[in-house]
Amino acid sequence: MKKDNIKFIQGNEACVEGALYAGLDFFAGYPITPSTEIAELLSYRLPQRGGKFIQMEDEIASMSAIIGASLTGSKVMTATSGPGFSLMQEALGYAIMAEIPCVIVNVQRGGPSTGIPTHVSQGDVYQARWGTHGDHAIVTITASNHQDVFETTVHAFNISETYRTPVILLYDEVVGHMRERLIVPKKGELPLVKRLRTSVKEGVDYHPYLPREDGRLPMSDFGGVHRYNVTGLFHDMWGFPSDNPKIVHGLLRHLVDKILNNVNHITRYKEYYLTDAEIVLISYGSSARSANHVVFSRRPRGERLGLLELQTLWPFPYDLVREKCSKAKYIVVVEMNMGQIMQEVRRAVDHPEKVFLANRIDGVFITPTDIRNILRLIQGKGV
Amino acid sequence: MAIKDYIRERFFPHIWCPGCGHGTVMNSLLRAIDSLGMSKNEIVMVSGIGCSSRISGYVDFHTLHTLHGRALAFATGVKLSRPELNLIVPMGDGDALAIGGNHFIHAARRNIDLTAVVMNNRIYGMTGGQYSPLSGYGTLATTAPYTNIDYSFDTVKLAMAAGATFVARSTTYHVQQLTKILKQAILHEGFSVVEVLTQCPTYFGRKNREGNAVDMMESFKKNTTPIGSKAKVENPDLIERGIFIQKELPEYCSEYEKIIKRAMTKFET
């Protein structure tokens, strides 16, 4: 029997498979290591199903083009890495303000600046949160293996279409380039969300930016019967620029609340041996693989280790982390940066002094041995 | 339809200063669209940031008021996603050719069917009168208090060199010509650029002692001439008006449709 749905592929390819499964129609991008395979593959795959691929002149243009395409009703995505992600920040803010569904993949490499393009890092966690200017909420999702890359990509599209918001898929170089097995789920196995369309009839005044009671905004596609204005300025219910303090206040609250009021729906995580864990490891992305290995290799020796693997990084699941860490003696955040998620964990837990960092910031993947050595130090066992 | 039927009166009064040329360009554009008999639902107007870019808010089409300089990139996404829509992209000179210069040349190179209208008033008006890439050597601006030492682009030459397949120029004085040119530009299948010389009496005019709006429009009459006229031979400083290039070249979105056909055939076998 030919098993077409079992693949041995890179994480970047798993992301492509997930995006196509989710119904991607339009991709605009610019070559950059280590995300380029996503663009290459989609240039091949998208037109096979009538979708559109375009290589733009830079990442600013790529981000702009997907926003334009999304307004016509397409499911859209772009993919990049650090420097390109920096260039996308202004248009990312536009997508937040104008409430345009879109998915942005950042396969992280080392920075700042050109940094270390072919090596791994998780240094863009805060950039994903606060890279664009102004107050806002944002959704950022990650994964540590290809099955999860596939599923979180589908989830990203669903969240993006549900809440009319950009969603950042924050993978990293190891996940992007590592090869492992992916089993592509059958059609219908994973739920797919289509954005809410307005039921307002032609000729009736349509208010594109008047949220329903549940905070959702039914959309009308460009080219349809409702003609309205879309802008990055604060705007009224018609989408027309406004500096009325009530409107400005109301819109900013809406943009933040629609995400923060739905943390539970947006949050995805995995847990291993947490119920009786004395040492709770918290990790995400590729570093969670090493953390996972430490937990599973030490448990048989009676060491009460557990792992909380975060998939949703933003909005940060403070309540979840507090609850899962409530009984821990030590909390060790495993990540490949200077402690970006560690800071959030410290803000979340009741005893921030119990939170430690196990990290690497040298472009080299953090190994189980690295984590074990740091655990010994934390426990006062020496190296 | 009457021109009024294309306007969102709800959003008036507009933000433009008395004497500004942008309203004239908008009027001309709406007349051109009206004469083509297009449905308002088929038209998407995409603009960037600046005085000129506010045009999109006032007209009753699908309108997308984007980021400074990025209008053509947003428009590229709309157009490629829905090629049956007509895209009109009004931009200011700074918007189109300073911050948006890269998108301008690349949209031209792709020959994607967008109509770019460069409303050239030689100044950043919204921020209060700084020099633009079209202000020109020797002009004055709030950021060139001694004199401007930047040379300016020639929008027409730049657009042609970058590959635009329809390139024209007119002025707010020559509204009949402008309307005709805009009509042809919209009909043209491919990337079209129309540069419109438009007056900013508030900043460019005041800083450079060019008088009021009427004086500035009269200078458009005086300082321009139809392409290839005898006057141009006698006085090379005159700026030419008219259609500089209008040629057929496969358009980007129709080329992409061919890619889809090829990909689908390959996929089936």
C-alpha cells in the first residue's frame, strides 16, 4: 500500500503542508535563510491548486501584499527570518489595526542584525510580542516537532481567521531544517475555520468595523457588494479615520480584548509528568526536544522531573504557568536566548526566586547534557 | 452617473487646504472612471500616506489607505489575488518615489495591471513642507532652509526605464487632457504611470514665492508643452505633457494564470 500521507521532511516543509491543509490561497515572500524552503515549495505547490505565489522586492512588500490579498477573501501567509521580520513590523501593526487575517512565519536565526543566519536561536520571542510600535495584543505560536508544526500551522490560520488578527508562527532553525516523519492528517480530521462574512444585504449600510457583542467582525471581501474604507489610522465603524477620544479608546480596547479575552481558546501546550514534578522544565520550540529527553531519561531513575511545553507564547498563558508550577521546588526555563520566556515565567509564578534559566546563546543547539549540567548547578550538585 | 455619486459625502469636509490641486485630480479621476462606465464594485483604490493619499477615503470604491510608500505593494496583493478588479493607486511624490521608490520600480518591472497616479506637488505637505525627491535643485523647503542641493527624479524617465508600459504626464491646469490620459491609463493592461503636476500653494508655493494657487496653475500652463512640440525645441526647459509610451507587453496576472495552467497540467500527469 502506498502511503502518500506519510512523509520524511523538513520542518519548513511540514509548515507548508499545514498551510496548504488549512487552505492557503496566497503567499508573498522574499528569500532569507533559514525560511527560504517555505517560499520555494509554495512557488511549486500553490499554483497546482490555483493559488498564487509571488516573490516580492523585499519583506516590507511581502507583508503588504499578503494584507492586500487577505482583503479579497484569500487565506494568506508569508515566511521570513530575523532581518526580514524586522522589516515586516510596520505592516504587521497595520494588520493588527485594520484587523486583517494573516499568518507570518519567522524561522528564527541568531541576531541581532544579520547575526548568524544558518544557526539556531530563539531570540525573537519579545520581538514577536513588541516588535511593532504602539499598544497591541498579538498571537504567537510555536512547535517542537513536525507533527506539531503541521498542527500549529493549521491552528494559526484558524485563530487568524476567527479573531481577524495576524498570527506569528515562531519556529526556529532546528525545527525548520531538521528532517523527521510527518503524517498528514486526513481531510476533515482537523477543524478548519473560515472567516465570518457579513450577512448584510447589498444596499444596506454595512459597518465593517462595528464589532458584534462577542467582539467578532463579520467581513466583506474587496470586490463584493459592500464598499468600505480600510486604514491604519484609528477609525470609526465605517473604517473612516477618527481622532475622537471615545473611538480611539474603544478601538484600542477592542484590539487588545479580543485576544486577551480568548487566551484559553488560543493557548496550546503539552505537559509531561507534571503532576508530581519537583523540577518543572518549561520550554518551547526545538529546545523543548532536549528538555523532553532529559525528563524521559531521568524519570526511570526516580528523578521527579516534568515538562511544560508551551506552544502558544503570546498571549502568554500566565494562569496556566502559575497553576502548573504551584508545587515545584525549581522551575527551569530552557530556551536559546537570554531568558525572554524566563522573564514571563517569573511574572507568572508565585515564587519568582525559584525560576532558573538553562540556555545557550552561541548558535549551537542546546543538548540534554547542557540542561543536565545546569540542573546539577541549580541543585547545588556541582558540574 | 453624476460625479457626486462617486463621493462619500459622509466623510466631508476633506482635509485639503484651499487652493490644493488634489481635489482637481480627484475630480478628473472620477470623470475618467465615469466615462468608462465601470461598476464601483470593480474598483479598488489603494493609497499610502500623505495629503494625496487621503483621496481614497473620499471616493465610493473599495478603498485601502495603507502605509507610507507601500500602496503599490498592497495593491499588488489585491490585484494578483483578484485580477478581475481594477486597481487605482494615487500617491504623492514622496510616497511614490522616496519611501516607495523600490515598490514603484518593481511594480513597473512586473508590468502588473495597476494604475499609478503620482500627484507631484514637489513637497511633503502633510508634515509641513519638507523637500521631496521631486522638489528639485535650488528650491526651498522647511528642511532646506538655505537651498535644496538634491537633484530630482524625472518620474517619466524613471517609470519608462523601470519597465512601465504606459507613462504619461499632465497637470491640474490641463484637466481635459488629464481626464483623457487617466481614462487611457485605466484601460491600459499593464503597469501605467500618470504623473500629475499639482500645486501646493500652502507650502511649496509659499516657500518658493510661486504665488497663489491660480499663479501656480498658470505656471503649469506656461512651463509645459505637448510632447514633441516646436516650443520644446526652442526652449528645452519646458516640461512635456502627454503620453510618452503606450505599449503592449504580457501583463503579470495573465502570465501567472499561464503558470497555474502549467502547474495543474504537471500535477495531473
